[in-house]
Amino acid sequence: MKAFRIDEPGKYSFIEIPKPVPKKGEVLIKIARLGFCGSDMNIWRGLNPLVKYPRIIGHEISGEIEEVTSGVPDIYKPGMRVTVIPYTNCGTCAACRVKKANACKDNQTLGVQRDGASTEYISVPWEKLVYSSKLSHDELVLLEPLSVGFHAVKRGKVTKNEYVAVFGCGMIGLGALLGASAHTGNVIAIDIAEDKLKIAGKMGAAYTINPSKQDVHDSLVEITGGFGPDIVIEAAGSPVAYLQTVSEVAFAGRIVYIGYVKEDISFSTKLFVMKELDIHGSRNADIEDLIDVMKILEENRVSTESLITRKVPFLKAGEALAEWSENPSKFVKIIIDLQK
């Protein structure tokens, strides 16, 4: 079967690999859609610190069950539409012991630390499946990236009437906006791309700030009545945004970091103490996050059409990544259609 592989930054190939044979407790999935996100673009650019080349990418998945093995619950049947939780968990590390499998010390995410789903078929343990009879393949492929933002909101413990500022309105940031707006009406989206800010409004942002046109500090002070946001979520992976979170969050506020920054950042740590900040990392998502997003999409509470910038056939995957890398502000999500 064919697989799309990034051989080194900026170079790709299509290779032939064996079709997987599912083991006991696994299901064989025929891939229908793949989503490419900012982390895939960073792999393309050589900016993802977790990746070794060459790498078959792909961790946002929609497909149909083709084969079920012994040990798989009867609820899973051939033909069922599913998405996949793309992370592994060892079950014995410190994170797993406190039921935070999403932060497993030895996690290997599909398409990042191990080869992913940019292929025609994959085989996965049944425990990693999430299914929906109501959602299309285009919608199912969005569950994982949106759920990463949802998880960050859970880490921030957003409550009613709090002001939440989200730096970065890529797919992960949009998930954070969607999750935060489920708890409070005071959600602020910050991004330099006007197109993404328009989508942010559809995801629940009550306010938008474009740093290329507005002063972020003055805007946040005005919106929050002089206090600053109670919670700041960094979803851009930007050194500038990382520093701004500390300076802009309110006293006694909370910060949640999702984005990876490859280079080291120097902080003036006095604000950590003076503001008595709660600073959290947020990694991946858990099955509850995916189910929360799934319910919102199944209830048609938000349209996903504006999230998909472009849909291309499998053999155009490399060209699409190259174009995205040249014009990053113009893209939110690229969908790879393996049924064409």
C-alpha cells in the first residue's frame, strides 16, 4: 500500500509499505480522511523537536473499520465510521499512575514519535477508537485537534464570567475558543490573520485582537475593565506569545501552554511570584475531551465548514504542505481525501 513520508525537512516521497495485519484486540481501519495541522507543517519545516526523519506523518484520522479481530468488543463492526486517539500510554509511568495517560512519559503519537496514518490502512487497539454514526468523515477527522484545545480549557478550569484570552487561532486555538465559550461568554481571540479571527468569532470568541493592527495590552485592559484576562491560553507556539501570557494575565490568574517552541525562552520570573500565577502545561487530549467535542458537533452547535481551508487527494499531500508552509496565515486545516 502507498504511504506519504517526509524524508527530511521540505522533501517528501510516496513509498510502498506492507498492509498491516491486525493483532488480537486490534481493528484494521481503511483511512478515509487525514487532517494536516500546524505540527505537521512544523515537521515539514524541520521545527518539531520530537521528530526524527524520515517520518510517515498523520495523526488526525477518519476511516472505516474493515476487519475486527478476537478480543474486540462486539459493538465494533466492519463499516463503522471511526476516528482514532493517536497517543500511546505505558500504564506505569508517573502520569499514567495518576490517570493522565495523555501525558504519558513514554507517549508515542502517530506521525510524530512513530510512523503515522498517511497510508491506506492502519491497525490500532480497539481502546483507541471513537465512533459516531452521526458525523461525516470530514467532521470526524476534526475531533482530535479540537479536543487538544478542549483539554487546555479543562486544565485552566474556566468558569462562568471569567475572561479567557487565547493566543493563536489555528486549529488548536480554535478548539480552545470553542471549549472556553462553553463555560463563559468572555472569550478573546488573538491572531495576526484576519481570516482566522473571523472563524474565531464562529467558534465563540466575543472579542478579537489583531496584534498587527491593535496594541494587545491596551486592548486586553479595555476589554477586561483594567484587570487583564483571568486565564490566558497560548496555542500559537510563539516565543513572543509565551512572554506576553505572563505580562498580560491578571494577578492571581492562570496560564495554560499548549504550543511547542523549539528555542529556549528567558522569563522575568518576578511576575510568577508577584501575581501568584498558576502555570500549566497541556498535552494532547483524553477520550473525554474527544467525546465532548463530538457531542457539540453532533448537536450542530457549530459549523465545521469554515475550519477546512482545503481538501486535496492523497497524491497532492506534499504539494499542499509546501503551499501551506509558504502561506501559513492562509490555512487552518488541510484535509487529505483518500477516497479520491
